[in-house]
Amino acid sequence: MNKVSNYIKESYHELMDKVTWPTATQLQQSTAIVLVATILIMLMVSLMDFASSEVLKLIYSLFK
């Protein structure tokens, strides 16, 4: 039981004293970057999906 309580105390100490938390501004900037990257990747995947769909439609229409 001593090991468990020691682990909890050390974890709490590390969380409170050693972890560097981002400021609100840093958090907002990181969130904006992730949001923009997500939208760009979504657009790229959608474009690739549309292009491959059109190519496959063209190929299927050749063999009708």
C-alpha cells in the first residue's frame, strides 16, 4: 500500500510542479492551427475522393 500512496504523491508533485501548462493565448493558437490543418486535410481527402470517383465512373462507362 505504501507504493501506491508514494506513486500518487509523486504523480501529484510532477503534475503540479514539473508540468508546464500552456497559457490561454497559446492554447487558442494551437487550437486554431489544429482546426485549420483539419479543414485542409478534409478538403484534400474530399478532392481525392471526388477525383477517384470520377475516374472510376469514366472507366466503368468505357466497359458498358
